[in-house]
Amino acid sequence: MVECPECGAEFDAGAVEVGEIIVCPDCGVDLEVLTVDPVTVGQAPEEGEDWGE
Ligand SMILES: [Zn+2]
């Protein structure tokens, strides 16, 4: 189980890889997978001015 650092919800991330971005099913925040076994996540850097376009 993964605990969302944003809202504290716990959910099953399933099979993920380090660096993968998952979305909290509770609050919808983007979370970056930091480690696996066990899976821990941190808030993904917000997509902003330096990305895209
Ligand atoms: Zn959340």
C-alpha cells in the first residue's frame, strides 16, 4: 500500500517502477514513485514553465 503524502489516503499502486508518475485516486495529485519494495511516493514536480510546448 502507498500513502499519499498530500491527503494521507492509502491505496494500492500495483506494479510500478521508480520514476513512474501515478495519480492518487483520492485527491488526484500526481505522485512520483521514489522506491519500490516497498513502494514509496513523493509529490511529483509540478509541470510548469520549463516543460512542454
Ligand atoms: Zn491523495
